[in-house]
Amino acid sequence: MDTSPRSNTSAWNGTVDRRSVLPRGAYQHLESGELRVLVPALLGVICVLGFVANATAMGVLISNARKAKLSLINALLLNLMLADALLLAFAVPFKVVAYARADWTLGPLVCKTCDWFVHACIAAKSFTVAVLAKACHRYASNPAKQVSIRLKTIVVLLLTAWLLACVLPVPHWLFATLQREGDGALACVQLVPPRARGFASGYAKAYPLATFCAPLAFALFYFWRAYGRCRRRCSNKAQNLRAQIRSRRLTLTLFGLTVATAAMWLPHWVWWVWTRHGLESGGPLPPAHFALCAQLLMFAISLVNPLVVLALSEEFREGYKGLWRRLTLRKQPPKQQQKPGPHAPTAPKSPTPRPETSAHLPPLSRPGQEDEEDDKKKQEQQKQEEQQDQEKEEEKDSPGNKEGMVLPDVEQFWNEREGGSLTQENDPVPWEHQNPKEEKQ
């Protein structure tokens, strides 16, 4: 939709003031040939890469939700990625066409709904980030406590956020219309009737506060409190240190996500407020190149969000790796999954699987398999018999088990005794050499 100062002059004043009209190059129509190619090309790259990144992130979150119970934080992250994916799929392509053409060729329906849908997704993301900060603060206050939330509660919360996000930008849909310019070109502009000027003036002040300032300030406040709690708990080295470290990492990830969103949305909201209040008060209007940069940054945050989560969250990186493994393993043929073991280098050639990997499978039979098994059994029995024979021979040859083995001291004693060389003092059995008469005396 054309929200250039040219169109906003007719939108917020009700009549076209040619003194405040900028040349074509402010927002919708680009007269420069380089910009007419460069801007749609950048938006196209953001659209494709951002949609792939958000779709992959949603796949990781859904896979984690299947493994365990769906938590509120994961559901909110999933809603945030869904809003980015919808914005890139159903809004950015129309913006690319609007920038590339010198005339509006998308029809009145797209003119009515394009900007309304963009701001609805932006508001849904703002409210999601605010609720996400509150949930993160609740988790960081007591990471060991298991907080159970019903699926119905999560669904009602998300539907409420989307309903409010769709209602707030309704004036973008009401005031959007097609208007013929002086040179005959058709433009999609915001045209406010004279009776609705008061409402438009109040809406220009209240809408940024309700959609941007209040939700993100609320989120930053609660993320800062949650980070302070995590630092105090980790410094005290209390119990459940693992849960506290996990809560700290989660807080840093979500806090970085919120800071990146606020920083990249700020130029768009500055341009939005500056244009409307400048036209209302007759002051200077923002430059055309500033409007282009603000629009590019506003759409680029949809690509940056999954990258920030991937860079700061170790758990998310593991989920990406697991998803990649599952996708690659499905494409591999079943023969490549069989790997030979060290005891069987020709395992891939053999149709029989390894015993430790196929204990649960029934035995396979093939011609000649029984004969081979009998031969193996005979070879094992022969090996066992040879081992037993070797053990018996070793027992026989051992010096402690030889029959007739006489110790050297005992042999010397009997030799001396039989040869009569023993003296009476050294004779261990002197009673054998005494006479019977001496014994009686």
C-alpha cells in the first residue's frame, strides 16, 4: 500500500496538497531503475530465506513437542514463527510487485487487506513477545517447579492475542482505497474522510503505544527481572543447578530476540508517527530513502528471529541437528546403514546380520548354512579339547605335582643316616642307637 507522503497528504488532510507531495520514490513507486530492481530483489531474498528458516524452526518446535508435553514457552515461540511465516508468505510478495510496478495492478482487495494484514502480524508478534516474557519470568523464578498448563488454555491465549491483533489495525483496512494520480497512475492510498479526522488523529497517537511501545516495554522489563533472578540463583549455587543454567540460557535467548525485534522495528514506527504528525501539523516529512530502509528492516526481522534463536539456544541447535539427521537418514538406501564389524570384515557381503545388532530378529536360513554351523561347532570343540590337553600337560610338568619328588634336605638326611656319618649330637633320633640295657638303667 502506498503510505508515501504523497498519499498521506490525501489520507490525513482529506485533500491533495501538491506542495507536500514527494516525487515517485517515496514508498510504492520507484522511478529509479536501480531501486526498482534492487528493492524487490532484497525483499525476494528476505522472503525466501526467512520462510525457509521459520518453517524449519517450526518443524523443530513441533518435533520437540511430540517428544515431551507442549509447554507455554514453546507454544509462544511457535506462534511467533508462524506470524513471521505468514507475513513472508502472504504480504511480502505483494510488496515486491508494488515496488516493481509503476502502477497498482493488484486490485482493490489486496489494496484493502495488504497493510492491514502486515500490521495484524506485527501486533500478534508484539503481544506474543509480551506473554513470552511473563512466562519466562515465571519459569526463571522457580526453574525446578513443573508448571503444567492445559492445551485449551494455550489455545485460548493464542486466539485472544490474534483476535486483538486483527482488531487494532482495522482502520488500515477501512481507509485504504485506490486513487488515480495526476499522471494517470493508479495508487493504493490511505484516504480519511473529513468526518473521521479526529478519530484518525487520536488513532495515530494511540496505535503505536498499544502495538509497539507498551508490549515491548513490558517484555523488556520482565526479561530483565528474569535475568536478575537467574544471576542471583547461579551465584548462590543453590540446588537444581542444571535447571537454573537452562533457565538462564532461555532468558538470554528470549531477551536477545526481543532486543533485536525492538531495534529493527523502531525505524518503521518512527517513520509511521513522523509521517502522520508531520502531515497533521504541516511540518517536515521523512525522506523517501528512510522509508525504504524502515520497510526493509521491518520485514528483515522475520529472517533474523530464527537466526537469533539458533545462535543463542543450544537446545535449539540440537533440535536442528536431530531434524537434519532424520531428513538425511530417510534418503539413504538401507544397504548403506549396515556397517561391517571388526570381527567380520565381510559383513556387508553376508546376508546374516551381526548377532549383537539382530538379537530381536528371527534367524535366517539359507542353503548350506546348517553344514557351516556344524563345522564351526566341531572346530570350537577341537579347540576346547586342545586347551584341556595343554592344561593337563602343564599340570604334569609343574614341580609341585611330580610323583616321587624328594626335597634336598630330606635326601641328605637319609644318606647320612644310612652311611653312619651322623654324630650323636646331630642325630635327630638317638633312641634308635641305644641298647636295651642302657634304657633300663
